[in-house]
Amino acid sequence: MVRVGIVGATGYGARELVRLITAHPEADVVVVTSESAAGKPLVEVHPAFGKLTTLTCEPFSVRMLAELCDVVFVAVPATKSMAFVSALRAAEVSVIDIGPDFRLKDPELFKQHYKTEHTAPGLLKEAVYGLPIANRMVLDTAALVAVPGCYPISIITPLKPLLDAPLANIPIVADSISGISGAGKSLSDSYHFPEMNENVRAYNLAAHRHTPEIEQELANKVMVQFNPHVGPYTRGILTTLTVRTAGEIPVDELYARYAEEPFVRVLGEGKLPEVKYVRGTNFCDIGWVMDKRTGNLIIVSAIDNLVGGTAGIAVQCMNLMFGHDETLGLQFGGMAP
Amino acid sequence: MVRVGIVGATGYGARELVRLITAHPEADVVVVTSESAAGKPLVEVHPAFGKLTTLTCEPFSVRMLAELCDVVFVAVPATKSMAFVSALRAAEVSVIDIGPDFRLKDPELFKQHYKTEHTAPGLLKEAVYGLPIANRMVLDTAALVAVPGCYPISIITPLKPLLDAPLANIPIVADSISGISGAGKSLSDSYHFPEMNENVRAYNLAAHRHTPEIEQELANKVMVQFNPHVGPYTRGILTTLTVRTAGEIPVDELYARYAEEPFVRVLGEGKLPEVKYVRGTNFCDIGWVMDKRTGNLIIVSAIDNLVGGTAGIAVQCMNLMFGHDETLGLQFGGMAP
Amino acid sequence: MVRVGIVGATGYGARELVRLITAHPEADVVVVTSESAAGKPLVEVHPAFGKLTTLTCEPFSVRMLAELCDVVFVAVPATKSMAFVSALRAAEVSVIDIGPDFRLKDPELFKQHYKTEHTAPGLLKEAVYGLPIANRMVLDTAALVAVPGCYPISIITPLKPLLDAPLANIPIVADSISGISGAGKSLSDSYHFPEMNENVRAYNLAAHRHTPEIEQELANKVMVQFNPHVGPYTRGILTTLTVRTAGEIPVDELYARYAEEPFVRVLGEGKLPEVKYVRGTNFCDIGWVMDKRTGNLIIVSAIDNLVGGTAGIAVQCMNLMFGHDETLGLQFGGMAP
Amino acid sequence: MVRVGIVGATGYGARELVRLITAHPEADVVVVTSESAAGKPLVEVHPAFGKLTTLTCEPFSVRMLAELCDVVFVAVPATKSMAFVSALRAAEVSVIDIGPDFRLKDPELFKQHYKTEHTAPGLLKEAVYGLPIANRMVLDTAALVAVPGCYPISIITPLKPLLDAPLANIPIVADSISGISGAGKSLSDSYHFPEMNENVRAYNLAAHRHTPEIEQELANKVMVQFNPHVGPYTRGILTTLTVRTAGEIPVDELYARYAEEPFVRVLGEGKLPEVKYVRGTNFCDIGWVMDKRTGNLIIVSAIDNLVGGTAGIAVQCMNLMFGHDETLGLQFGGMAP
């Protein structure tokens, strides 16, 4: 049984980790920490877990976590995990960070996009980008995993197999739309229910922090014009990629590599994914259409931002780290409707 | 491993059964039947289950089901399951019927409310009303289980412990609101997205078929004014009960009997349940307020109509029938957000 | 042309007043005041009014309002309008207050429910409760109008004609559900989009401030068990009334008095209103079912909480005060879908 | 007073026309026709208009329409309006067609995209594309107006001023998302509430009928990769355009031409429109960001598909045809929240 600790118990990422690990046959949450909720029963913070857990939120303590846990998930806001992760790694605790602090390999790029100096640049090399389709072979020995961003997963997964195909030398357009849970639990005027219900908007155009992460994981072979949007629903990302081709691309063939991937479902040409079919799951669904008139290949992908885009893929990484079947605790279909 | 068959594979009830049983550690779906989808891969009918099942929909066959299954869930519309259940019981197959055909003990009442003669009245005595809080002791030997209606579960669960308390002799008012999945998969003008979005309406006032079922299971000790509504969301029932008291009612004490119920969560006085905290789960949450000014006790309950109100409680019944821990495959928290 | 001032420009009530009066043929908004937004163009606060207004938010000034306006709408939170209204009335400005400060006639009752001393009890007698179906005859000479609460309008309108009918001497049950705009613009955990989407909950049971207002306007002839709920949508209140009868009630006949009411639509027995049909309008729709089995009369009403429940009825009052046709600027159908 | 007839009274387009014209100070709906609803009161078809209209649906009759109406709006499905329009034009009735039959100038292109022969090609030359920003000068003498498609309005309006700017010679990417009302009133599995709620999907990629219309109205100077999506809400289109530049584009300057347009609101660089601010209105809001890193100009536009995208712009055309101020009956702000 893997003994799991979670740092930062109150956010949506942690809530989802608790949900998944509670139902996981080979892992247990044994400690949760939170500064703001220290002393409160976890059930008070997340009433959804009544009768499922008796944990109480603790203040952060490296010693306690090192003693009680086989692995610690860090689930705190951007730029806040560096300190926790450093402390935990110094005590040789295995860490899975669901935030962005250890995703970018270049501390300069981090500083530019997160407006703060990286305080643990030495750990960047050690950190494994937690995308099993790319890094399965090294995740089993990883001691520090940086779980990818939700948008990047929906963009890298469909694009990675195409990198050696004949692509025109212009940016790929990635229009994504996310449910509001992606913006987290913090209150804001924009996400007050009456302000966001029945609304759609674009945001952070030309400036979203996930852009350098996406390009890094595509080996900087392509430039990506990432246009993020939010829509009036809770969960799920749909990404539509417009890829300008410079020759025929054997899409079917290139995606054949995903046949054995447990959580990538290639639907095929003319079959388009929908957010509902991945709701609550770890799947990334992919479909496409080749537009012969324009010479563009249009690819659509769908993930659940909180599971396949955060907590689910984090659990998959944990499974790999501990030598378990990577699908353990994640073998369920979309909650649709 | 319990080998499960499902008759009527295309509806929401069946879809949810497949979702739960796929993740159940001691049960497998081995056959699904559907007349309309016979020959189609189940994944084509329910794309949410891609990479999780390779089943194909079969035409109904008692022989096949009897041979391959330990238990068969019948998930067809009202008045349609009588025939399937009769045939299966004649072949001594254990059956869990998620429809209403075997809930009412009195075939006359059935005829009155369902506008059709009951064709298997002989089986009504055999059928066990599948509400574990009431019938746990007989579910382990049941051969035919009638899974309760979703509204009734949300009403009977909070009211049953109060039946011997001092209640005024007037109908209890049960105002319920359900998500639209409760109306099933059939298309109708009312539930076309733009017609139901941002809308709320009452329906079937003074005429809902669940009324006699509720009163039967409350031993006909109280009359219930059941006012059903639907709102612009997919899952979940919230029921608000206005109970006129005729003396002091020790609510806390009466609900103490639920302390050991795995799927009833008594939140306490002044703590009101919300649909989100039971989403996707088998829980029934209960809270209340005593209004001293009016002399009314107001009780609120929340369930997920497709899980705690249908497929989840059906799986709980299956667990009991097969001697498993009744919580098997159902130990997960609400998907909130 | 009626020259209108609005005090408290940033909330939903004011926003809706601006929307309605902008399209009103005989009224113009000439001043808006707001402490928090003073100096800002109104369009910056409410981008929906781009190209429709060039007003700038001003700090509150009795002198300016008295000079420029024929009538001032006060749209500030509960307990905050007393001071503004006193100042304006001292300068003999006509006032329409959309908040609750001048609704209750008894300052003791006000203190009990609003937890603060009433600072202008002398004005309570002068204030006319702005419900045209009840007070049309005095609204034309009113100098201070207290616009009713949204829930009370949905409850008083259907109940008022029944007060002399044979009713049992027990509380009428009023189960209401409102869209989230009713909770206003202030941020709260409960109404953060991912927390409220796909959710339903009851709140303030046995304790809602609208209860004494409802009973006062029903001449304290009946007691009302008011059970308020919120659901996952923006606008509209649906109220279901369970009225215990003590004899036959000629509902059709009693509602005949509404035939000439421009904004009450009596749909008839067995015809139930829906929120969507009143969306964005000043209408109150009413339908009912007599349940002979239980002896209860079930009445359902629907209004738009921001129009028929706030800004629309306020404009209707203004029309009456200024001798205009009361339907001016309010003659439009529901925005459905 | 303009006397208006509407052919095809039951759909969403007609419903919205009735809503707008009922509130229009210089126009009245005098006849509505519908084959399926002939003989029914319009209020029965659209309960939102109770107490606002006493019209009854009539069977279609050229003679009656010619006699009673100054202008007839035709609001029937694609390929169905050709016959109605021909008959009405033969009787010299002025027609505003809100469907697509008279938008494409080339009958071959029509045939290719609508899979049917155009039966009134002679009228294509006469038809004026009803986009005031482009054709205001000829709309005042038009006898047949083809109201633009909703997506095209959201794409042509922001792109038209850029046609002579330095654009790269590759397709402009137009990713649009629409509310479900855009799909009309016909039932389908995809738009059943529980199937579409909390869902997003792309559809008709590389094959949407609006593509040739968009390119025609952009003088075939650019190719457009139109990627349409639908999201879980009722009204509104948000379009994100990725425009590859081949030199500096003075966007501000080019959009200056819209300063006097009553229904185009240019928000400026870095200010992005949202669907909520145009809800229920005739406005098209536009904002943009220049991404220097990629060399792409990203433009976002928002309209209400049923008003600014259909019925509102149709009324604006009617105003122009009859020499009225074009803003008559359309001067209202967005219903937000």
C-alpha cells in the first residue's frame, strides 16, 4: 500500500487527488496538510468525503511527511511549491508536484513567465515531466515529478506524433476552451456564478504561461499560437489544433503508436471527441479532419482538466513510480451524462 | 467474480451500471442486450467506455443470460420490464430490476398509475424492494430485487425514522427538484437544451407515479404531497420535506440509527445538504431545521439520482445478494466540483 | 420625460434599471451615483451599455440629485438605504427604494430581522409598498415607494386573492427556488461558478427576512412556511405553494380579478408556469392543480427576480407615480430561449 | 407603422422577431403563418408572449400577406425559403429572408453546399446581403434582403476592415463557439439537455455551409479556415480569429471606420469581448491582441446569435428599408447577468 501525503489540501487539485486515491486499491491518503485549514477535519473542508475519511488537516512538517509517507503530492498555487518541494527533497521524500514550478527546464524562462526568481533551480534537472506517453521509461525511477499543465496535455498529446511529419513553418494554432474549475477555487468577479454562467471569453492571449511549457515538450520544433478560452461549465478542455501541412501526413499511421496507450483514445478521421465522454476520467480523446481545400489538418482533443489534466495523470505517475500497473485506480469511464 | 448481464443497454441507467461495474473489484459485465442496438459495439453506443470494454450489444436471450450470468440487471422503460423479468425468473435467473414494474405490491395500484395491467402479478410477492436501510436482512436471499425510484429514496430515507414520532395528521409536503437525467434519454421538446437551460418547472403535480410507492414504503402511515420539479442541471435530487409536528421530535436521536449506514450521512441540525456533495455517489445526505415559530420540521435530503437513486443502490443490492461487503465498488466521494 | 437618478450604480438591481430605462420612451437616466465607482464612466462598470450611455458615476449629493432628477431610485444593500432615503426625502425628492429598508411597517420587526435599529422610522408610514396589484390607487401620489422583495412578489401575487377563501388554519408552504443573481454581485464561496454549477441547495430555512414582509402584505391572515432554495441558473424564481383547504375554493373565479392586470398572467388549472417564459420580463405567471386526494391546492408562480421582482416593478411604480401608462417601457415578452 | 408578416412562426428566429417587433415603436406584427401550427393562437406556440399578442397562426397565403403587410420576414429552414420568397416577390411583396437561400450569389455554390438545386436563381442578383456595415447604401431600396448567417456576421465584421492590410497568404483561422439556440428548435440526440450540458464539441469541420458565404463577403480576398464549436449555453457566439500578418497592421486606425456604426463596439487592443455583454442585443463587440512573438494578430468578436446574428440585424435592415432611424427598437443593452 502506497502511503500518500498531500500538501495543500483545500484546492481543487487536492480534492480530486483525495477522491481518486480514496478509491485506489493500492494507495491510501495518510496525511493532508494545509496552513489555512490546519486543525480542521478534512470532511469539513470537503464535505463530499463524509464517511470516507477521518483525516484532519495538519500544518506542514517535513519530518512528519518523511516519516509517514512514501510519496507526497504538492498541490499549492504557482510559485508556492518551490519551497515545499525543496524541503521535502532535502529529506529525500519522493514528490509529485501538480503545480508549474518544476515544469520549465530553464530558470530564466520560469522567471520571465512567473515573475519570480526560481529558488530551487538545482532541482529542475532532477524533475521528470510527468507525461507517461513521453517519459514512461524514466518515471519509474523518478524522485520528483512535475505534473504537466492541463492545457499542455491536451496539446502535446495530439501533436507529439506529428513532429517529424511535413509541417509548414508557421505557428500551429491551438484554440482551447476550459471549464471554470481550471481557474481554481479562488474567488474573482469573472467567475462569480451570474457573471460566468451563459458566458464565454478568451483570456491571456499571447501571454499564457503554458505556452513555453508546450513548446519545450515539443522539443521546440514548432511554435504554438495558444488561444485559451473559458466557457460556462465546470470540467473539461476541448482543444482544436489547426496545423498547416507542407505535404501529405499519414495521421492514422502516426497515431498508431497510441494503440497501446491505456489513456489515449484515437477516434479516427472525421470522429470528433467531446468533453462529456472524458468527464471524470484520465483519458485524452483525439480525432481529426484533413481539409483538402485549405491544406490544413484540424485535430481536436478532449480531456478532463482535473483528472486527465491533473490528479489522474498524477496518480498514473505514482503508479509508475511504485511499479504498479499504471492504470490502477484509474480504470473508469466518463460520467456522461 | 459476479458475472453481470444488463438488459436494455442504451439508457442512462444501464450506462451508469456499466460505469460502476467496470470499476467494481468483484463484478464484471459479461453480456449487454438491446433490441435497438443489437450488433453494435457497446463503445459505439456509449463512447465514454472506449478502451474499457469490448462487449457488443446482443439481442435478448434468456438462455444466453441464464448460461453466462450470475445476475441480470433489467434497465428498460416502465411497463416494459415485466416481460423480461418473467422470462428470466422462469429460468431461475436472479434479477435486479431498476424500473418500477415490481415496486408496488398491489397490482391494482400498478394498473391505476401505470395505465396497464400487470402481467406478472405472481412475482410481486417475491420481489424485494431494494432499499438496504429497510430490507438489508432479506436482500441477501433475494432472487428478484425492485430497485426503488429515485425520488422515493430521497423521501423515504429521511422520513422512515420519524414514523413513530408525534406527527400532525396532515400530508407531509415533499418538494423535490431533479436534474434532467432523471427524465431519461428520450427526446422531448421540454428537454431540448435551449428549452430547459436556465429554466425551472414543476410537473405531474398531484399525479406522479412515485407517490404510491413512497406511501407504501412508509407503511401507509403518512400521506405525502409530492411536488416534483426539474431544474437546469444534469444530476441530483434535492428534496425539502415540510413535516407538521404534533409534539417534540428528537430528530437527532431518531437519526442515530443511521450512524452505521455506510451511505446515509446525517449532517445534523442546521446543516443542509447540497446536490454537489453527493454527485456521482451512492450517498443520501440529510439535514434539518426545526421552525419553532410555525411548528414545522423542515428536512432536506440530497442524492445523485443516477447513482444513489438508481445504479449505485442497485450495485449495493447486488453486493448484498452475493454476500460481498455492501460498499464494494461504491466507496468514492462526490465529484465536486 | 422623467429625469431619473440612480443611487448605487454598480449592483445588479441598478444595472437592470439602467437597461430598462435606457429603452423607456418617457424616461432618461440623468445621474448615477456610486461611492466605489465615483469618477468612472458607467460603461466601464457595466460594459453591456457601450454606445448607449455616456454617464459617469458621481459621488452621492442630495443637492445635485434634487436639482437634476424628478425621481431617484435607491439601489444599495439592506440597511444602507435608510440614510440615503432620509436625506433625499428631507430635500423633498421622490424616491423609489429597491432595497428592504422601508418595506416592513413595524420598526421592531425591522430591527429583529435586519439586526439594526431603523434610523428613519418616521418615513415608514409615508412609504408605499410598491406592489401595483395591491396599491395602484395610492402609488400615483406616492413620494416614497418601497419596492417589494423578489420572493414576496412571487408569493403574495398568487395568495392575495385567496385570503377570504376557506383555508385550513396551518401555515401555507412556500417552496421557492431562485437563480443566483438574486444573491447579488458580492463574491462568496457558495456562488463561485464551480461551486454552484450543477448544484441545488436550500438556505435560510425558518429564518429568511422575506417571511415577515410576506405575512404583513397578506394582512397577517395566514402564516407562511417559506423555504428558499437556489439553483444553477442566473434569473428567475419559481414558487410552489401548498395550500391546505378547508372547503371548496373557486380558484378560477378568485383569479378573475387579474384579467385586467397587465403583468399577471393566469394560465389556468393544470397549466404550470416556467421560469423561461418570464425571463427578462415584468410578468408574474400563475397556474395550479387541486389535489383531491390530499385536499391541498398546489399553486405555482414564476417571475424574473431582476425584472418582475425588482427593476421592472420599480419602473411600473415610476410610471404610476408620473401618470404614465403603467406598461410603458415594459411591454416585451420573455427572452426564451 | 410598418405592417409586418412572418412566415414560419414556430422557430427561434421567428420567436425572436416577434419579441423585438412587439417592442418596436414603428412596426407591428400583423400576420404570422405556419403550416404546422395553423389555427393555433401564437401565444400557445410561444407562451412567452401571453398578454402581448392576440394573433393566430395562419396558413401561408401570398394574397393575404400582400394585402396586409408592408414587409414579410421569411423564417423557415434552409432550402425551404426559396419557394416562399419566389411567390412573395412575384406578388411584389418586400421580403427579408432570415435563412440562407439567398445569401450565396452563385447558384452552383449553393447547390454544392445545400445539396439541392436553387429554384429561384433569378432572384439572387436582386437579393441584398443584409449586412448594414457593408450594404447600408443599398438596403434602403432593397426589395429582397438575405439576412447574413450568424457565424459570418461575427467573422466578416472584424475582418472586413483588414482586407487591404498586409496579410500573409495563408488561411485565416476562425475558431467560433456558439450557444445551442443556433442549432434551432428541432430535437436531436446531441442537443438533448443531459447530452449537451457540461459538454463542448466541434462539428462540421472543413464542411460548414457558412464558409463560402464568409469568403464571398470578404470579396474572396482571403481563405478562411472556419472551425465551428458548440458549448453548453443558449445564446451567443464568440469568434477568435488568428490572422497571420505580413507587415505591420494599424488595427486601431482600420477599425476607426466603426466609430459611427451604431452596433459595432470596438473595445481596443488588449480588451476582449465576452458573450454576456452582448446577450439579447444587436451589438458586435471587437477586441484584439497583437502577438509579436508569433507574428499573428488575434482578434476576438462577440455577438448574440439570435439578435445581432439574426432577428436584430433583420430589424435593422427593415428600419433602413423603410427610411427609419436604423437603431429604432434596437437601443438596449446586454441582459447581463
